[in-house]
Amino acid sequence: MPKVKETVQANRAIFITYTIVEKNGDLLEQNDIPIGYIHGCDSGLLPVVEKELEGKKVGDKVEVLVSPEDGFGAYDDDLTHTDDIENVPEQVRYVGAEVQMQNDKGDTRTFKVSHMDDEQLTIDGNHPYAGKTLIYTVRIESMRPATPVEVEKGRPEDVGPITIN
């Protein structure tokens, strides 16, 4: 009797490679070295992508169209702020610098310097993919049963936390 191939399902360690492109075709991210997650354990993989992987087998490739609503949300202009450069500490006067900001409720958010010229500097608290329609292409490289500790942590012991962002 031939062996039935295992499928992606809850509490399995799944190892994937992926690319993320904008709907217009611009490549945003690519990972050719397998990264792992525990399926069904809130591991950080977008739920819409995880749902499409359900029931697939090693070697399968899926392409998932991710709307801003299913991905990183709409772009929020209220999360950008421009100020005179002399009001900004020198150590963050470069594009890409990160600043932790806290609101009056105590919530924190990371803002990045997104634009700078001789007079002004702009910080942006939106996720870099906010407001974008994305196409995830994910290939299942391998899978195995997850240990109870891995299920609890939401990631395989032999791979760091998943960050497909």
C-alpha cells in the first residue's frame, strides 16, 4: 500500500520559502532559505496565507493575493509627522532611523524616518507594506509534527521566529 503524503494541518512544523511582490510586480521580499512556523498556532504568518496552505503537501506552491485589509492595513496619514529638523535629535537624522513613540494611553509604536531634507524630517508609523496589495508566493519545503513546546511557542525549536513582513 503506498504511503499517503502528509498535509499542512494544525500543530505541524511547516518550513517554507517565499517571495512577496506588490501587485504591480515590484519585488519586496524574498527568502530562499526555509523558515518555519507552527500551523494553526498564531505564529505570525498572515492568517489569509496560512489558510491557503491548509491541506497542501511538501513541494506544493501557492500564490495568495493579500489585500491591505487581510495584510498590513490601510495606509494611515495620521501616522506620519513632519517637523523642522532642528527639533529632532541628531542621532535620528537619517532615513531609516527608528524612534519609539508612546501615546497618552501608554501604547508604543515604532516610527521610521521616511524622508529628510535640509530643513525638515518626516517620520512614519505605518508598516512598510500598509496600503499595498501583495502577492505572496509560498513553497512548502518540508514539514513534521510539532512538539508540545513548539505548539506553545508558535515556532519550531530549530528556527527563529517567523517574520514575513
